[in-house]
Amino acid sequence: MKISYISVEAPGNAVLKQQEFDPASLKPDEVLLQSDYSAVSAGTERAWLLGMPNTAQQFPYHPGYSAAGRVALAGSEVENLKIGDRVLITWGGHRSHTVKKADTVLKIEDDSIDLLDACFTHIASFAFLGVRKLKLELGESAMIAGQGILGVFALQIARLSGGLPVLVSDFDPKRRELALKLGADRAFSPGDPDFVQQVLDATGGNGVDAVVEVTGSAAALQQALEYVARMGRISLLGCTRISDVPIDFYKYVHCRGVSLIGAHTFTRPQTESCPGMWSEHDDYRTFLKLLAAGRMQVRPLISEVVPPTKAPGIYRTLAETENPPLGIVFDWRNLN
């Protein structure tokens, strides 16, 4: 059988390719998963697409890590999954089919959950980690700096965690408008000359208790250090790949008792969740439960659903656009 997948052959150059797969090569403890949808993580995939610092900068590479689909084949020793089960497909790339060890695959138990929503689960889990590490308490103020796809999820999670007020910032007025529709109390542009003072005023002059920095911009981190409260916390969810802004750590961190918290997903516990740090699968389950309960919104984030054959154009847009569309989804269901 043929498997289709998206490959970035050189900076800015993505193509749809195929390879042969022999079903007989499936090991007894493995499953072959067939994708319905895979979601583009625009910020991360753009960075790798352009070969930015703090990426592997090796080509070709296979982008994508958040998808949902079904079990197509199961090895002889697999007991937890059967053909036809709906599942999450993580760390697999944008592919029509992915081979995984069965014990690493999470089944979607609730049939009411649409796979189009579920394909964002892995991406959303990063936002859960960024908020959880802050240990946000009921009534504390929160700021989500950046309203890309991770920021929009982090906004909703901060609200569910009891943040009040929940503030957001983004240069794009459409993203600020969407944030307000999804429950942000205030939305600011970091480009305003008095941006920091606006944020301070929104918190009664105290500063923000907990900040999720999602932009990956050193300039945005500097701004966060200026409006965060004394003894406040900042989780670094966005990947700050370029340290192009000098930061006075003595003035803004040391003297004010501010905590900077790394929130890369690889800092998670592998199996046992603990306060502030849950395992991937536990955050997957939480996201799916929130979807089923109608407490987490995905559809407002989706910009377009396209066949994988349009991948070259999609990745050209990512390469050429600093603020690309929020939620692009590849639909693998009818790929010939």
C-alpha cells in the first residue's frame, strides 16, 4: 500500500510525497493509524520551515504532530485497540498513515467528539502545560501574550482555571476580537506606546499575577517583565528562538522576585501527573472531556480545511506571512 506524507525538502519548500508500506511489516505490538485530519501548528512549523535558530535546521524534515483518525490495522498482540477505533495520532507528521506502538495511542472514547476538533488535542496540550505550570489560583489576574493557536487555547484554559481578569495581547486586531468573543476580559495591542501602562491599569496598578508568554519573542518577554506583578510568574510557552533583546534580569527578575518558568512539552512527567505538570495523555483526556462538555471551543480557530495536495501553497504562505492563519487543517479522508 502507498502512504502519503508532507515533506519539507528545503527552507520554504514543502511537497506531498508517497512511500510504499508493507502491512506484513507491522509488528505484533503496533497499530497502523489512518489519519482523518491533521492540524498545522503554524508558529512551530514556520520556524522549522525557515530553518530558524534553535531548530534542527536539517532537511528534508516531516512537519506536523497533531492529528486524529482511526485504527486501520492492529498487530497480533494488541489488546487495547481494534480496527475502526477512533484515536489521537501524535508526533507522527502530516501523513495519511502512521505506525505506532499500541500502548502509546489514546483512544477517543466519546463518540460525540468530532475528529476535526480532536485533531487539535496535542497542540492544545501544550497550552495546558503553559497554564498549569503557573499554578493559577481562583481570582488571580492572567495575561496571555500572543493569540496564535496556542494563545487562544491558553486563554480558554486560564478562564476555566479561575483567572480574573484574563487579559490578552496581540498585534492583530482580528485576533484580539476573537479573544474577546472567547471570553477575554480585555485585549491589548503590544504596539501601543502606553501598552504596559494599559495592562497595569487593568490590574489596579498591581501588575499581572501570572503570564503565559506564547509569542516566542524576546521583546514580548521584556514587556511581560515590565507589567508582571511583584513576585509574579511567567511561563515561557512560546519558543524564544532568537535572543535579540537584552533583558536586565537583575532589575526585572531578581529584585522583584519574579519566577520565569520553562514550559516546553518535553519537561512533562512521562507517566504520573503531579500539580502543575500533567502527563501528555492526562492533558489529552482533559481536553477531550472539555470538548465533549462544550467548555472548549475549536471551530472559531479553524481558518481553512484543505486537502494535502495543497500543502506546497500552504507552506509558502507560512514562509511568507509573519502572522499566518490560525488553524489550518489537512483533510486526509479522500486522498487518492
